[in-house]
Amino acid sequence: MGATFDHQCLERLRERLGYEAGVLIQVSAIAGHHPLFRYTHVSYEFSDTGTKAIIYARSVGPRDSRTVADTVTLVSPLIVSCVHRTLDMFFEWLITENESPGHAPYMTFEKKVRVLEANDPRTLDLPFPLDTARHYVGLMHKLYISLLEHRHALAHRVWGAVVGSDIQFDHTTPAGKRITRTITQDRLMDTACLVGRLMASVLDQTPVNILDSMILEWLADRARPLIHEDPSGLLAPLCEVVQRNITSDRRPIEVDLTPIREWLARVHPSRQVIFELIVCANEGAGPVQFRIPADEVPTTDKLILDGGWNRFRTG
């Protein structure tokens, strides 16, 4: 019997996760560990006479607060525990819903590890939107295994210390194996953000838009050292703000998006870039403005602002 992932099924996941998954995304947010906090923001104005940068303003995230940074450093071992427990509850739920939906048998860590290693979790029935992004489940599986002994040490043994802003694990397993490892705060917070965002997308059943996909891919790359893999070095994605001034009287308003994309590709040749679009034009009664979020800007070459776009009209 396969998993259905209906409302009741998702509520069972919500009950299992408790507050930990919410903690991951909230802590990541207050710490400013989000790609869009990590660049110097430039807005561009496009008109019939040319292009110019009109705003230079550093994006300031809460991470700039010393108090927040110190607090995140202090609780970073607890964040490791939150990440692992969230993964633990997710995989326990996933295994249960695939094997015996609606039941909640007790599962040891060892049993979950055996089941996951015997059955590639990417081949299980998966909930939306992970059913179309199965590689994230593979990554979460590797994170679950990689952090397991650190979770045990944090819960039951002397585990190491926080040095500077990084966690330095130095502990011995019951079998006598010594484990040493350093996890930097940036890597940990990016991993927490990744897991938190993935859990939120499952619980809320929200599609992954273009910006979400770019952010998740970047966060996944940042998490790779935690599973003993080399990151590819993806740069944080950018979401710029572009204003297009229209002087033509042609209606409906038509915006050629190709020059905008070509300009941004020249300005940021090594990054994934999307943009929020502000369109300014004139009508008989005066100026009109549309503000279109980045995930709503079409991927086509041209945008025709017919009546279907009036929900984004701001003036």
C-alpha cells in the first residue's frame, strides 16, 4: 500500500516535527542566513534612452546585530540537535506512510538507518513538492546519517565545545571510536535553513518557484561539506529590482524582457539572477505603475500587461 499524503497524512508529519522545523527556519531568518542578505543591492532603471543604476544600498539583515550573532553562537549545538531531530521525524514519518499509513510504530535510530540504507529514500513515495525534487531527499538522508553520532554525543556524552563561532566536535562513541569535526556557523545555519525550508514546503504544500529553487540549490551546495562532499562553489542567487519606463502610447503596455536579462547577465556573469519588475507608463488620466514580484515575471521574451496583470497595479 502506497502513501497518499492527504491532509491527515500531513497533519501526522506536523505532529511528529513538533516545533523543531519551525525553529530552524526562524533562527535562520533572524540570523540573516538567507542568500538575499548577502550582496550589495543595485536597482536598475531601463528607459527608451538607455539604462542606469539608480540605487546603491547594502542589504542589511538582522545578522548585523552583534547580540543576535552571539546568541546564535551560544545555541548552535542545539541547532545541530534541531536539524537532526527534524530529519529523524521526517524519515520516520516517510517510512511509516510508505509501509503502514496511519500507524506510528516505535522505530530506533538503528532501524531507520537500516531501512533507509536498504531502500534509497528517493525511490519511496514522496510528498509534494519533493516528488519532483527527489535529490533533496537523498541529501537529507546523507545529512541524517552524517549527524547521527554528533546527535548522540550532544544528548548523552561530552561532545566538544564552541570555539569562536564554530562547533568543534571531539567525542568518543560507545565502541571506542573517536570522532573529531569542525562545523562552521555559516555551514550550520545554511543547512538549518535548507532543512527548514524543505519541511515548510511539504507542510504548506507550496510549489517551489524560480527564486525558491535557486535558493534551495545554493543552500544544498553549502550543506555538502556536512556530508563529506565538496561543494561546487555556487554563488548566492540574486534578486534585483528593475524599473522599466515606458514612453510609448501603445496599449496594452508591452515590455521587452530580453534586454533586461542580457544586461543583468553582463553585470552578474557568474550568478543566477532574477528580478522584480516595476513598469512605469502614462495613461490619459496620468501615470500608471505595475510592481511584479520576481516569481511572477514570465520567462518569455515579452510581457504584455493586459487585464490579467491588474492585480499588480500599484498606481
